[in-house]
Amino acid sequence: MSMDMSQYLDVFLEESREHLVNLNERLLELEKNPQDLSSLNEIFRAAHTLKGMSSTMGFSDMADLTHHMEDVLSDLKEGVISVEGPIIDILFSCFDRLQIMVGNIQKGQPAVNNTDLIEMLGNIKNGVLTASTPQHNDDTPSTSPIPMQTDTDQNITMPFEFNQYDLTVLKEVQTRGLNAYYISVRVAPDCLMKSVRVFMIFKSLETDGEIIKTFPPAQDLDEGRFEDRFHMVVVNKLDVEAIRERIDAISEVETEVVQFIDLKDHKDANVEDPGEKSPVVHESPKTSLADKLPDESIRSHKVKQTVRVDIERLDNLMNLVGELVINKGRLEQIGLTQHHGDLNDVIEQMERITNDLQNVVMNVRMVPIEQVFNRFPRMVRDLAKDLGKEVEFVIEGKETELDRTVIDEIGDPLVHLLRNAVDHGIEYPEVRRQNGKNSSGSVRLVARHEGNNVFIEVIDDGGGLNLDLIRTRAVEKGLATLQEVNNMTPVQVTDFLFRSGFSTAQNVTDVSGRGVGLDVVKNKIESLNGEIFVDTVLGKGTTFKIRLPLTLAIIQALLVKVGNETFAVPLSSVDETTMISKSDLKMVQSQEVVLLRGKVLPLVKARYLLEFREHDNYEDVMYVVVVRKGEKQLGIIVDSLIGQQEIVIKSLGKLLAGIPGVAGATILGDGAVSLILDVGTLV
């Protein structure tokens, strides 16, 4: 009877994407440090898991490709093949193909032909693609035999030898105070599912450690291609008795040998020394070495229990909490008018519970920005390679959390900024050397919390922005006169970069030069109620700084009155509120201004901005909301100030979406609908 696997498709797709992200990260680390054994192990594990998952789900094209990848990765682990550039490139191509296949599976498209990549992997396996593949002969052994001895000097013959990779791992393990064991297990001759027994043993032992070597290879064990016994080397903190108990608790298997491996006196396997002592395998000591330094990569830790929840359910939950916040506001207003003691007590209690519930839901919606950042190292690596530049890419603050709605939107703007940093910012190696810099440039992507905002910075140590060139291009395009650009501050000059069609590139390339990019970045960030700033020093580098709100769902706002309507201004855009008199107003170049604490503050009437009917009978005292857009401040004159309130942002729908100056709507405590002003586009 065949099993319907379609019910597991969503889980398969999600877990496959997680493994592919992990594969890309680890391969980038391996490319930087070919001796990084932990990265190689992680890549092998992820490929092995993908093979098993895709095979179980019946996606043979994916299973076949990961099977051949596993063969190459196994040779890399064994030291038969060395980690080199062409091999890394082919493995990256395999990961890209796997991503395509996962996308095709989701869309229900047909299988992919992977003959080209499988042929390349076969060439790697056969040593065709790399000239430095170690050629083993009798004179240059690549492995180090380890004679097995017990305390009674009884020799035990192991079916495999340790290569340099294995010896390095074992030495590192013992410096961390862990135990390494050689284990031989016999499987009952009449066992019908030998591979299942192997899996159960591996699962039991890997809860507290790691299996670093097997005979036959793991591929053969998974498919049951062995006779009645198999062998392995295990690293953990357990003693012999505990290991025997775990294995013997599994039916149809029997532990034959458990021996302790001691490498304290062993030297490098590649150093020829007639007096060298071989590593010795002893009976395991009765006392465990668990009290020594723990291994960071194999440490046991408390497992967090998680559950996968559909995003739609979280959105619905957020909407319900929003309705609760709205009705809480209405109750507060009723409590103020009724002056009923018991009612006020209940309202206060409900307010505390609602705030707690709101905080919980907001935290559930918060996801680490790492989900966006993870795709950038590979992109920067490929772009730098295509351009012939050397770039060191550093990510900081991946654990910084943002609301899911913001996370979904911020990816594309960051792609533009990073591509600009590599293409425009970082110079070619020869140019950097001529300027006294390292040939390798640095691009940093930094995220951090500041109050109710998240700041994301893209920083490069390249040539910086040429402000004179920007001024020249602005004049050429008719965006300003020569006199105007010469009187502009550096911040005003860099604002030209965000104009549509503006570019300083001499030639149009696949990466840049069309003047499309930074204007899209600015529009997207402003649509998220955020801001973007530029800081540059010629010859030193450039920093693009993005400010984003933590969430777009429930915010603090200032309620103001204009005419008979109430409007909400997000507090993140408000610097302060003040009152001025008519006598304080001055005119500068036909613009009303006021002197506020020694600074000239331009003023504009909210009635004018919102196209209300003007009236001249303003009271002698006027209310001003001082808002900020980038480095600029502006005073908006309103009819009256109502106060600060927590509001729930509601979408205006497709018909009213994109209206300049309006970010959405909210429902007030009295049930009335109030528009939320978008200061960035309004002014």
C-alpha cells in the first residue's frame, strides 16, 4: 500500500530551504578556511539529510544530485581530495540547482536534468578537475595506522586507518576533555532491516556526541550494504558501560568491541619520525572525562520545543489583538465620562491584560533579521568574483529582531545597497594598493536596536562618494543650477542619489549605471515609515544608514485636530510640540518661519497640506507639531492637540493604497475613523 506523501510537502519544502541556507553559509566559511573541519562536517550532514528527505518524498532528481554531492564531500572529509576553488564553485552550482528544484517542487513543475552537474561531480571524484589531488603511493602514506591495544596488550585490528583529518579531529576532541571510542557492532544474521538498526544506533549515540568515522561508509550503511557487522569511531562524554547499554537496548544487535582511543603521545601523521609513538586504544576508563572542558560543537543543551505556525494565523491573531486594543480605548473613554469606580478598576485590569497579550503577540511576530541577512554572503561573494574584486563581507547583529511584515519588505532595498557597495564603493585590488589600502575591501552589514527603531547600516571602506561629480551630474540633468549645488550641504548633495534616473556610473553594466535602484530603495523604506541617510568620506568609504520601526501593526501616535477631522501622526516622526503666537511668525523668501531655540524652523499649515478650506481667523496662540524628515525639521500648524494614544494601523485597501501623505487609518476610542499621516511623503 503506497503512502500519500503530499501531506508532508510543506514541511519538506521548509526544511529543505533551511538546509540550503545552512549549506551556503558553511560552504562560504569553508572557502575562506579550507581546514575548517566543522564546516565540512555540517555540509556533509546537510547534504545527507537532503538526500534522505528527497528520496523519501520521491523526488529522485534531487536525491540523485545530493547522492553524488555526498560522494565528493565524503572524499573531502577523508582527505582524498583537497578543498580547492573549482570544487567550491561546482558545489555552489549544485546548491543553486537544488534551490531551483525546491522551487519547481513547490510550483508543481517537472523534474530537472542534472546530468551536467553529476558529470562534474564525477570528474572531481576521479581527480580530473584538480591537479593537487593527493596521489597516494607506497612512499607517501596519507593515513596513520593505529594499532589497537587493550591493557592486557591484546591486539585488536581495526578495518580502517586514520587519515590526517581524522587525527586532527581526535586530537581536538581530547583537548576538550571528551572521550573517543572505537566500536564494533554485530547485527543478527536474520535481521531484515539492517539499515534501520544502524539508524537507531546512530540516533542513540548522537544525542550526546558525534560519529566521526564508519566502516563500511555511511552511504553503504544507510542502504544496508554490509554483512553482519559494522565499525565506527564515536566521540562523546559517556563511559563504556553507558555506550554498551544504549546499543544493547536495541533489538537484533550486539556490541562486540568498545575501546578507548588515546592520542596523547601521537604526533602529526605527515612528520616522519622513527621513534614516533602510535596512538593507542585502551579499555575505557571507569571515570568519565565529562568534568573537563566541554566541546562547543558537541555539547548537550536543553532543546527548545517549537511548533510551525502558518503566517496567516499569526496575522489573524494580530488583527484580533488590534481589535482588542481599539475596544480597550473605547472602554477607557467610557470610564472617563462615567466616573464609576468599579468600572475604572475593571478597565485598568483589562488594560494590563491587553498590554501583556499585545506584547506576547508582538514577540511571536518578531523574527531575527538573520532570515534576510543569510542570503547576502553568497550574493556578495559571487558579485565580487564577477567584478574581479576582493571583498571581505562581515555581518553584525543577525539576532536583531523585526516584525515579520518589515522583514518581508526590507530584503530588496538591502540587495541594491550591497550591490552598490561592491560595484561603486570597493575599488579594484590594484587601485586599493596604489592608495595604500589592503587589496581586499571590507563591506559590513550591521543591525541594532535603538529605542523603538531598528538601524541597519551598509558600510564599505571603498573610495567614498565624489560630491563634486554628483554636483556636476545634477547640473547636467537640470536638477539644479551651478550656484544652487555649490551652496548645498553634503547631505543635500547626496540626496540627488535617490532621484529616479540619477547615476554617477560612466558605463551601463549588468550591475549598475541605469539610475534605477536607490530611488526604489528610498521609496520602499519610506513606505515602511523608515528613513535612509548617507555618510561619506572621499577615499575612506560610505555608510548607508536605514532607520525602521520595530513593527507596522500597533504604534504610538499623536492625535491632532484639523478642521473637524482627527488625524494621527506617528510619534517616531515627531520631535516635539510647541505653541507660538502670531507675533513670532517671520517671513523668509515667502516662507513662514519661527525662531525656535536659536534655530530657524520652517512652518506649513496642516490645512494647506491636507487641502482643507483655509481660514484667517487663527487664534493668537497656534499649536505646532515639529516633525523630522532625515536631517530636516518642519513645523506643522494644527488647529489643536488631542494627545498621545496607542493606535492600530489598518490598511486602506487596494483602491486607496499609495495616496501620498497617508499611511493608513485607525479606529479611535469613540469608534470614529482617523487617517494616519505619513510625514515623509506629506512634506
